[in-house]
Amino acid sequence: LFDLAEQANVQGRIRDMATGKRINTSEQRAVLHIALRANPNEEYLIDGQENVTEKVHDVLANIKEFSERVHKGLHRKAYSEKKLVNTVVIGIGGSYLGTEFVYEALRCYPEAAKTARGRKLRFLSNVDPTAVRRALTGLNQRETLVVIISKTFTTLETMVNARTVRNWLINGLGQQNIRPHIVAITANAELAEEFGIPSQYVFDIWDWVGGRFSVSSAVGMLPLALTFGYKIVHEFLCGARSMDQNFLTAYPRENLPLILGLIGIWNSSFLGYSAHAIIPYSEALSRFPAHIQQVAMESNGKRVTRDGTPTDYETGEIVFGEPGTNSQHSFFQMLHQGRPVPVDFIGYCKSQTPISLESEYISNHDELMSNFFAQPDALAIGRSESSLLSESNNISPNLIPHRVFEGNRPSLSILFPTLDPYTVGQLLALYEHRVTVQGIIWGLNSFDQWGVELGKELGKVVRDHIRNARQGGAKADSFKGLSSASCNFLQRYLDQSK
């Protein structure tokens, strides 16, 4: 596998990324999310010229200053004595998934929980009006700050939700009072200002940061600093940077992201396993599998190589997961006795919130971790018919086939000391770079996502048909650009949703 990595020039491609070459060839963009975690004295150049680290730290300084003003109640003191204690993040995909993962990971971490006491962080991604209701229920407009995240400031779902929430603010505060209640994270400051957001409330993001790799930018750092304080954010970035340095500088056999990526290649391309399960033995990581699902499947779910040549091999992995032990009582039946799926087990030596009752055999965390250590052996070793018979002479013969475990099912285990901001940053960077390694070996451009475009384009066609039908009563036989099945189905929707 290490020979394969050398043949695929993995380390050369990593150097190309770190030196700002435009490795996202279909969009002619550099890929420098590692610069988001860089120290101020480090240089990350695009085309050997522009040092982006300076821009990154300018934005971080703005985030620190702004979040501290909000925490102290100074941001809107001229308008009201009410502090802003609620943050509503409006964004979709990479504009929220990573931030939600980190928020859930840290909201019970004692230091973060102390800073966040009395504060709420809500996420609004889905354009479903029910999502709006769920995000805003129980919030007071006078105490709420809205963060709109869209690189282009044109993302359809995000802008519909942004206008809806702006209307909610206007209803509660009046048009003239909403300005300090909305900020934006975007590369299109002009459109943000047209929306009504003053330039001092616009935080930059750049085209060399892909959405699914953007949690270390203002996309994640601003909402998290508003909730937990800037110190927590800084520790998270330091952890991510430590893994970045391992990825960029370690020898192959000491390079953790490279090793994880190679194991993934072995399981998927050589052993033929199409799926990959991520099972964190921490409830705090409940949203981590969903975030890595996007990072992996949007990055490496491709049909052509970097130069546009169709692949004659499968690429990417179907990623899913839930926290243990919940997952054991959900889909582990298939993992043990159905289709084999390689599993990553992620565990922690210490709990964020330890509980130990004298009446219990062991502590709650030890109970959890007993499963963490047992499951890999159950997958790998299994249980044979002979061992079943030796364990019990009373087993019914007709039950023996049902209780045999074949074993020889792959997994790997990662054990951290504790779940804190630093190790959350390490975990994020580890899996980001794992995906990059796999993409390099498969010969892919892991940093574009053209596969999402067709559905969006057809969605706009349907949108026009719905508007025309609502206004003029157009029928299915006039719908263009859709299959006959979809036209008939759309007509049924229109008839029953009047």
C-alpha cells in the first residue's frame, strides 16, 4: 500500500496542495483549507505570490472582536439593553454540517458549556417551512443574531430561508432596527450589502475554501465563537493544525491520514467493500458521521479522473454511522451476519461528563467503552459452530446456524485521551485528509462537486412550472423539460395542494 501511495505520487500531490497550486483543475482553484488553521507566521501562497494566511488572521481577529462584543452585550447597546444570546445559522451542506458537528461535540465539554450557559445555537438548512418553525420557536427577535452563510450569496434554499427569517425579524423589531441582527459569511460582499447587511458585518470566505472543508473558516468559527467564546475556537484550530502538520511532514509510516486513507483504499478497491461505517463511542459525536458522509461522498463520488477520463473502477465509499451503543441495536445485525462493512470505531479514555454510581457494576463510561473494545473482536473473530457447542450443551440444533458469526470482518479503532476542542480539531483534520489521500490514489479531483448541478437545474424548471400553474392553471401537457411520469406526478401535487 505504501508502494501504491508512492506510485500515485501522494506526497507530491500533498505538496502541490500546500504550495497553493490550483489542484481543483475543473474550477481552476487552489485548495488551502489547511491555511485556515495556520499560525500567523506561516506562509501559504497561491501561485507562489499571494499569502492567504494574512487574510485568514484578519478574519479571525474580526471574529474574536465581534464575538467578544456580543458576549459583553456591547454589539447593539445603542439599540437596546438586551444582549444577543441566540444565534441562528442559515446555510446548507458544507455551510452548516461541520459547524453542527463541532457544536454538538463541545456543548457538554465543561469549559464550553460554562461559556455557553444561557445561549442557544440553532441551524436552519432545509427550505422546508417546518425547519423554519423548529429553528425559531422559543426565540425572541430582540435577543437573536442571524448568520447567513453562502459563498455566492445566491444559494436558492439559503436565500429563501434568509428572506423568511429577515421577515421574522422585521415583524418583531421593525424594518429600521434589524441591521445589527444580521451578519453574513460570503465571498460576495456586494450582494450581502444589497440584502441589507452593512460591510462591517460581512465576514470573508474565499474560493480556495470548499464548502465541505470550511468549518475552520468563519463558516464555523463565527457561530462557535458566538456560542462558546473565542478561546474554545482557538484550541480547536490548534488541534486541526497539529494533524495538518502530521499530514504535511510525517514519513509515510507515521502519517496518520495517509494510513487511514490507504486502509480505506484496501477495503474498497481491493476487497470490494462499497460502504464504510463510522461509529463514535461518544454521544457528543452524533453529527460527525453525517459531516464526514458529505466530505467523503461529495469529494470522491466521481465518474471521471482529474483529466476527464471515465474510470473503469469504482470510486468513493457509501459513508454512514451513528453513535455506539445505539448503532449496535440498530444496524449491527447486518454488520455481523449480513453484508460486511468496514467500521471505524472512535473512542475516548475519559468522558466529558463522568457518572459513577455505587450501585452499578462499573461506571457509565466504562460500560460504554466495554462495547468499544468488544465489537471489533466480534467482527474479526466471530463465533464458529464448534465454539457454540462447546459453550453450551443445551443449544437447540436449529438455532446453531442463526448464532454463527463468520468473523473476518474489517475494522479499525482510534482511541483519544479525551473529547475536547483540541482533539475535535484533530479528528476533523484526520478525516478531511483521509478523503484527500483516497481521491489522489483514485486519480480524482476531490474538490469539485458537479454532480449536484443537474438536480438543481431541473428544480428550477419545476419551480417555474409550479409558479405558472398557480397563476394561470397550466396543466401537465404544457410542462416542458420533465419526463411524462414527473409531469403527471407534478399535476397530482398541484391538484391536491391548492
